[in-house]
Amino acid sequence: MTILIIGKKNLAQALGVGHNQIRALVENEGLPAWQDGGRKVWKALPDEVAAWCKARRRKNLRRARQAARRVPRPSRVRPEAAPDGA
């Protein structure tokens, strides 16, 4: 049982993102991670990260469903009849 995810690279690997994205995810997306002490080592609780991932997934799925509803469907166009005598 993992108590903490320690290190930017380990956290990035757990999320499936590049390690350079961690700070942006914390600041812009609310990723529950923090830098600890003078060493500035990134840390996160696995349960909180899992909950954050699930919430983000629900949000993205909801957005995708809404976008799918807005996509205009092609109208059925009847082919024009060929003129008589052609």
C-alpha cells in the first residue's frame, strides 16, 4: 500500500503526463499535490489523486457528450430526378 507518491516523475508517471506538466496541473486544474520542505519535493496522496482523476474524467465525459449533441447531422438530400429525355 502506497502512502505517498513522492517526486515529480513518480507523480507524472501515475497520471500519465510529462513531469513538466505537474505544476500547471496543480495551479490550473486543482491537482491535489504539494511541494514539501526545503527540498521542494512534490508529494501527493494516492487516494486524493485517484479522486481528482475520476472527477476530471466525469467532467471531460460530460463535455464530450454535450459536444456530440451539438454536432449537426447531415440533412438528407434527395437526389434530383434526371430530366425527361436525357
